[in-house]
Amino acid sequence: MRPSSWAATAKPHSLALPQWGPERAMDGAGAIELEHQRRMVSLRAEGVIAVLCPVASDTVADVAIMTVPAEEAAEIMSGDPCVRAGTMRCEVHPCHGFPGDALPA
């Protein structure tokens, strides 16, 4: 496929970048993080998140490619337990993905 025709197949998505916040070490943060993990896995199972990558970092918590517009993704992520508790903050950016892209098995 030529690059120009390949680019035309791109579909709108959103990139969510949850990052650790100042309250990460607060009492009870571990339980809140488990709720975040459960929620992210549920969003993946529902198809709201197409690709979910937990990140082993002191700054970035996850990378998620979401199948909804950036405004909706930001609203969804604002309801995350860790975001609400201040243990994370989340940047959301509009992006494009190519149908069929996937992580290697």
C-alpha cells in the first residue's frame, strides 16, 4: 500500500497518559491504585480502550489508546479513582490509529 493511501485509513482515537501525582504515597493509595487497574481493564474489555500498556516508571503510570474522542476520553479519565484522589493526573490527546494495528503476540 502506498503511504498516501495507508494514511487515508487512519481513524480518530485518543491517547491517555495517566501520570503519577503528588499524592501517590498517601495512606490508602495502594487500594485506590487497584481500583484504577480494575477500571482500566474493564474499559479495555468494553472496547473503550483499544490498547492498554501499564508503564514501569516513577512518572508515567499507563499508556492507553482509547476509541472515543478526546473530550469523552478526558471525561472518562477524570472519573478515574486515582485521578479523583490526586495520586494520578491524566493528559489526553487526540491521535489517529490504523485499523488492524496491534501489539505483537
